[in-house]
Amino acid sequence: MNNMHHFHGNNGYQRNPLDIQQLAVFDEAISHYSQSEQRRRRLIYLRDAAQQLKTGKAMLKGFGWFMIPFAIIPIFWPFFIFAWYMRKKAGSMMNTQLQNALEYWGIHEVEIDAYVSSHDSMDSDAMIPGL
């Protein structure tokens, strides 16, 4: 199951697990399994990726809370506006990447919902619509 973790490049940079190229590499790594086992592993991979995206969103939100004390100083206000915009943009991008991964593998959200709810309920932040 070590093929299910995210791949690292030669320079130690962790690539985006939902990048189409990473999905293709993952497909190649699991190609020797049966179709049902490949689908199960894809569901696990997407569940893991959704959990990482949820963690990333929580970190962005936490950073915003950390910066609140600086809000009393007007010179920081342009920075806060920029940070808020970038947080919204990053969240939107994360959701789009997950939707693209679902489409790439032909997996419907309901399948992830059923798989996740039968194993655990990790998606309290609605990263996967319907959970």
C-alpha cells in the first residue's frame, strides 16, 4: 500500500496528489490489480487527498485567526485583504482539483460518500460534497 502515498520528486518537493500527472502515475502503480481493487485503491487515494485538502484549509483558516491581533494596525489591512483573497482562491482551487480527480477516474461523489461513511466520517468540513 506504499504506492498510495504521495510521490516525492528528486528535490524533496511534495507534488500535488490531485494533479492529473500524479493520478496517472498512481494508475500505473496499481495497474496490476483487478478492476475492483483498483477502484477501491482510488477511493482510498481520494479519501486521503480530501483529508489533506481539509487539513490545508484548516491551516489557512488558523493562519487567519493568528493574524487577528495585527488587525488593529491599519498598515496591515492591505495584507489582510490580500491574505483573505488568497485563502478564498486556494480553497476554491482545492475543491476544483478534487472534482477534476473524481472526473478523471470516473468516480461519482456518491461512491466516495458511501466509501467514506462506511469506513469513517472524516469529511465534516464538506470537502466532498454531500458528506
